[in-house]
Amino acid sequence: MTDQITAGRPAHRDLAPALAPEHIASSPQALCQPAPLPDAALGTMRYQSPLRYPGAKSGLSTVIAELITESSKSIGQPELFVEPFAGGAATALRLAGAGIVDRILLADADPLVTRFWQVAAADTDWLIDRMWDEPVTLERWDYWRSWTPASTCDREVAVKCLFLNRTTFSGILHGRAGPVGGRRQASPYKIDCRFNKAALETRLRFIGDLYTSNRLVDVWCKDWQATLQDVVEWYPRLIPNHVIAYLDPPYWNKSAKLYGKSFDPAGGYPARADPPDQAEWLAGIAHYRLAEYLRRRAQLRWILSYDNQPELASESALYAAGRMCPSAEDGNLLGVRSWRISKRLVDLHYSASSGKKHRGKRQELLLTTLPPSRVPTNDRFRSL
């Protein structure tokens, strides 16, 4: 299979034109030539994502932007930027809006989040109209918390995601998180305090503009590993240097409590059967599986960010190694490189979490296989 750049956006097979694909299936989006944004000012808005996401880290987008801008001097500007843990997608949106990358591709294992991005991208006007019609009340919060769609393809799933994200404590899409302002609404901050419909409309317009200008390629309902593998399969021309995957996994110790569908199949909004080896996921071993894949099997350049924990850079089963170490077979047959892994610490402000422990200024561990000579070392990017 080969990919190609086409002048127009190809239609997805068996899907109405107004609907985004549920997943890649057998008809991936081709890489279309990016066009200018209809309103360039939207690309520089301070807040671009309509979603508040658990673990959102203020300043990370600018850090990643600087890192990619520097690496582009050696390997060229990325033609595709992939976020396998899309969530609020703040980094991808920032890079696409600023033109630092040509295109972005979003993926998330949570069908609630995925459907939001699909509808926001490909059915923007409908979602905006539907948002304006939706009352922001405690009664509607109860309705959406209990509502279950007959199909994850239902556009109302996007409304549920947006509504609960903007009206639930810290934007957490999880049954144990309550509404903003509490059940009694006695707080000065009522349930609608973060539901500025005019501001949200502008952000949704931006998402739609990215899609129609071919800067947002697609939205996949896939986990991180399937996403990375399918990028290689469907866009082989970009491998290894013209696509960058940016992975921002759930908190090292907080994923089950914060995220709807992350490394813990027992949390949040399950949509499909649990993984075959459920015990492995419940034990948190998926973090090690991710490390193993990135160190030994990744066929494209990657950037990884974690809330800094000592074991991440010290354990051999995680990221203690100084370079990728593929097997001889993967190196010969799949072209997996032995890239160096650069490690930096950066200071960020965590804006949403399940408790005070993760709020405020904290250190973020940044790891990447981008050219080492282009990874900054300064007051902002500190070596370990």
C-alpha cells in the first residue's frame, strides 16, 4: 500500500459526507495538500481546544513547538504529526495552527473523545448549533451522565463529551467526578461557569477549518500501538523522518482515576471488550509495554512526555537506555533505527487533576529520538 498527496479530500466509503470516519477501517484519508486557514487569527488563539483535559499541562505546546522547529533544520518540517493519546489535543492544534507541522492526525482509545473530535472536524456546524440549543443545568448533567447511545457513531456522543467535559470537575470524564459547583450549586462557580458558548463556537470553528484546509487529516478510534502501526502501513513514504509521533500518556500513578479509557480498562467509559490480558493492564504494566515498543520497535521519530518520576529514566525496562535497541530482525526487515534517546527536564504548570498533588508547577520528563544535535540544552531544556 502506498500513500499519495491529492488535490482534494477523498470521501470515506459507506459514510455520509457530513460524518467523520469512526476509525481508519479500509479507507484511510490520503494526505491532501494543506490550504491556508480561512481565518488565520484562529491559529494564534490563546486557547484552541474546546476540551479541558485531565493532566493538561500549560506550556507543553510551546516546548514541543520549539523542539520540532529546531529538528526541522536537520530533517525538514514534519509532513504529519500524530497524537496517539489525543485527549484535548492542545499540542497538535497549536502546531497545526502555527504551521509548524503540515498536518496532524488525532487518535484516542476512548470512543467518547474520538467521536467528539470526529464530529467537531467533519460536522462542525451541526455541533455548534446543537451546543447552543443545549441548556447547561444540573438536570442536563444528570441526563448526560446516565445517557448511553445505541451506537458510538451517534453524533449526540460528541455533545455528551463536550457537555460533561465542560461541566464536570477538572473536565474528568469519569463516573466518580461530580459537576462543577457541586450537587447543591452553592459554590460561586456554577455548573455553567466554564461553558462559554461563544468562545467554544470559535474553537469549534477552528477545528472545522483545520479539517477543511487538510491540516487535520483524520481522527482514529485506536489505541497507541495500533495507531503507530497503522501510520507506518498507510503512510510509508513519510517513514522515518517526515512523521513525528507525540505521546503524552496518562499520569504514571493516576490513569484509572483521571481518564475514561487509558491504561485501565475498568475506568471511565468502556466501549469494547476488555483487552485479552486484563490483569496486565490493571497492574499498570502497559507503561512498560509502551516503553518496550518505543525503545525496540518504533519505525518513526517520536517525542514522549511524562510527569517526572525517578524510575522512568533509571529502570532498564523503561527509559534508562541512551538509544533505541531494535532486534536484528526488526532492524533489517522493518528498518527500525538505533536512534539516540535524548532526555530533558522542563518545568510546566499542571492545570487539571483529581487533587491538589498534581496542580501547579511540576517537572516534566521529555524524551525524544529527534536528532540529538537539535535537542536544546538550556535553562528551559535541562539535561538529566
